[in-house]
Amino acid sequence: MDALGINLSGLITQLVSFIILFLILKKVLFGPINKILQTRAKKIQESLEMAENVKQEATESAEKLEAEINIARQEGQKLIGDARDAAEKYKQQEILRTTSESEEMIKKANKSIEKERDLAIQSVRKEFSSLVISAASKVVEKTIDQKDHKEILDKAIDDEIGKVKK
């Protein structure tokens, strides 16, 4: 090996020195660095797992929130439907009540009109009877007694009422 320029004793010394240095570095430097790297790798792995858990929880929360929103939307639609039904029912009740009140008012008005008509007929009868008696007295030139007067008057009024009703 001398021909190559390698000194065997120097090579062995260097080899022993390198092994000793390697063992010392392994004990002093590589061990702690390896522990630090393993701790760091463990922390990174835990962070990744935690991030995955957070992501999964966020997805679950989003799904729950979407489900709650859908439930709230359905409840809102139900409330709107109920409100529409109640409004329609109230509308129908008001229409019935108003119709009933209108019919009642019409009945009262018809009764009032009928009463006024009867009063007008009675008034006309009184006036008519006076005129008939006066006219009959002039035509006949005599006084008609009460009984004759009533018969003539009733017959004339009945004839006139019959004409009015037709």
C-alpha cells in the first residue's frame, strides 16, 4: 500500500479516530438531534391529526347547520301555510258575517219600507175617504151615512190596492 501512498498505521489511527469521533458524535450530537427530530415529527403528526379532526368536526357542524336550516325552513313554510289558512278562514267568516249583517239590514229596510207603505196607505185612505165622501155628497147631493161610507171606501181602496200590487 505504500506504492499507493497509503500509510497503514496512519490509516488505522485515522480509522480508530473516526470511529471514536463517530461514537462521541452519535452519543452527544446525533442522539439529541434524533430525539428533537422525532419529537418534531410527532408534533407534526399530532397537528395533522388535529387538523383532520377539526376538518371533520367542521364538516359535521356544517351538515348539522344545514339540517337545522332545512328544518327551520320547513317550519317557516308550515307557519306561512298555517297563516294563510287562518287568513282564509277569517276571510270566509268575515264574508259570512258581513253577508248575514247585510241580509239583516235588508230585512229591516224591507220591514221599514213596508211599514212606511202601510202608513202611507192608511194616510191615503183617510184622505181618499174624505174626498170620496165629499165627491159622493156632491154627486148624490145627499149625506151618506157612516155605514154606506165605509162600504164604498173599503171597496174603492181594495180596488186601488189591487191595482198597485199588480
